[in-house]
Amino acid sequence: MAALLSSHFRLSTAALRSSVSAKRSCFDGHRRPLWFRCSSSSSSRVPTLDSLRVEKKNPFCLKECAVSVVLAIGLVTGLPTLDWPAHASPSGPVLPDLSVLISGPPIKDPGALLRYALPIKNKAIREVQKPLEDITNSLKVSGVRALDLVERNVRQASRALSQGRTLILSSVTESKKEHGQELVDKLATGMEELRRIVEERDRDAVAAKQKELLQYVGDVEEDMVDGFPYEVPEEYRSMPLLKGRATVDMKVKVKDNPNIQECVFHIVLDGYNAPVTAGNFLDLVERHFYDGMEIQRADGFVVQTGDPQGPAEGFIDPSTEKIRTIPLEIMVTSDKMPVYGATLEELGRYKAQTRLPFNAFGTMAMARDEFDNNSASSQVFWLLKESELTPSNANILDGRYTVFGYVTENEDYLADLKVGDVIESIQVVSGLDNLVNPSYKIVG
């Protein structure tokens, strides 16, 4: 045990020793998922998380407890760690040849994360996008200086669009050239409208116009994607795959809340960066697997569901009568395709940055067993807030769990959900044609 700790950290705090020692008597040699409560009797407060997998049984493991304590103390105290990356605030761009990408504070807006995650390499459109995204931070500044900063953002975006218009349109796929031209024209007109809004000092109107312009930018960027950018590994090629993006609406009936009875959450599934995981989920949606299922965990850290009734902890494929599982699937920003079956830590890629980070309120990911990377099936969770273990700048969930989408509308209402609230339905809004190998069409 001491060797395990020293191989990762050099800690001499009494709090760590007492925490690890207190757990020795709990060891029973069984596996269980990573996140569970692991308390310390010392004065050092170590943040605790529950399992990200709803289980019928909850065995305890000394190794996981010690690792979790070390991770927590390392992050909270700032002691030497494994040099985890600041996923949302990298030292270099998300795409290495695009110097205009993410810099400054971590990006937490789900729409922005999805735009930056598209597999495109057009620097000109990113140079338009960046100052428009920056308006969000400009509006956080108090007083009249906020509009001065917005005015500068608009100038930068307008200049980039004027100078890069030809390059932008050259990257739009041939079949969508006309649509791309229309979007660019709308973008130029909208920027002029935003400039006038700023001149009139109408601060309240800025955010709505910014959202409209970024929607145009995102649509142009999606029109640049020419087919699916890589081949999924052969061993997963026959599984349901989402080769592109899809959107779904999840309607939840909220119990015992006078302020809200039901809510519809709009979710974007990203198959460019997690085709197996997003495809698996969309296939289950079309099977109505989640319809009528209750929220099974809501603790202020995550909202979780997907554990079916009965002893099984996942979806039983009627064609095989076995639980259908999918691999861990992580897309690194500098890679051309995801890595499968291993965490970034296991691969020694401690500085790698994930294309879909756990930055946004409502980040959607798959739950799995901690010591079985390929055990995910149907249980999904949405991250609600930052904690000492999940700051947007150093998130220990990144590279360990597969993110495959974000809630882009009504995400704030996730915090109002409770155990027992019912998912009335999840319905596909768009992108079903991007699902290949759909098993829901096969009679089991």
C-alpha cells in the first residue's frame, strides 16, 4: 500500500496516513466504482463523492479509497500530483494549428464547447468565433467598461469576417455552399446590428444577439464537416454508431415541487467525438429504454439514471440476452480519433486535453465500473457543479469517463431534479439519420 502511494505522490501529512489507515479494516477484495464516500477523522476536510454507477451491491475496496483520498488531498492542498492538465485552459490551442482557440478562463458554456469540438481546421472562422465567445466574459465586467469591451469584441469579429470571408466559404462542403453563403451574409448583418446595439448602450440586448450570431457561426462550422472524419475500430464497427450529431428532448415530470411540474431538457449528442457512446445512447432512446424511468441519484453533484429494474445493471440486448456494454471512449484534442478501453492516466497521457471536457453544468457522460473500463451500458449522469475534485481547470473526471453530450437548454433546472422524478420521454429532434447499425430496428 505504501508503495502504491509513494509511486504517485510524496505525501507526509498525518491526515493522509490516518485516512488510509482507517480504511484498512474495510478491505474485502471486491471491485467497486471509483467514486464513493471516503471520510477522514482528521481535521483535514477531504471532499467525498459517491459512485458514478448505481449498483445492486456496494463492496468496498482499500485501493480505491486510498487512491481517492490521495487524489482529493492532492487537488485540495496543491501538493505535487500527476501533473494533470488544465483541460479547459490549455497552454496551446485545441487544434494545434489554430492559434486563435481557447485561452483565458475555462469555457463552461455548452454551446461553445460543442462548437470548439467540431472536427474542422478553418482558422478564419475560429478567428470570427473567438471574439464573439469572449463577449460572455466582457459582460461580466461591471459598469460602462463592459460595453467598451463588447465593442472591441465586435470590431475584432467583424474585421475577421471581412478578411476571412473567402477562406471561410472555401471550407464549406460543396453540397452546402449556398447555405453557407446565406449564413455568412446573416452573420455580417447581425454583427452590424450588434454594433448598433452597443452604440446605443443597450446592454440587455447584447446577450441575445450574441447567441444568435454564435448560432450562425456554429452552423457554418457544421457545414464545413465533410462526412465522418475517421474509421471506428473494427471491433466496434458493428455496434450502433452516431456518425455526426443528434439532438434529443428529455421530458421529466418533477414531483413535490410547486415551482416546476415538468421540464424539457434539450441535449446535443456528439458522435464526432464519441460515436460508440452516443450511438449506444441514441439507440436506447429509440427503444424507449429510458421512458418512464426514475431519476436514481440527485445529490447536488450529479443527476443519474439508466439502471433498469431487476438484477441487471444495464441494458439487456434481446438478441443476445446479455448486457450490452460499450468501451471507454476518449477523444484527445490533438488526436484524429478517440482512444478506446483505457483512461488517459493508464496511457500515461497526463497532459492530454479532452475534446469534450467536464466543464459545463449539464455535461452528460456514461457511468461505469472503476476497474472495468469497458463496462458502461445504459447508466448516464449529468454533472451539476464544480467541487474541489472537479474544477474546470483540473478535472479528474476528464479522461476517466466518456463525455458524449451537453444539455444546452434548461440545464439549470437539472439542480431541481430529485430521486423519484420520472423521465416521461426522450425523443429525437434531429440527427437520427446519422445513426448507423441501429439495433432497435432488429427484432430480438
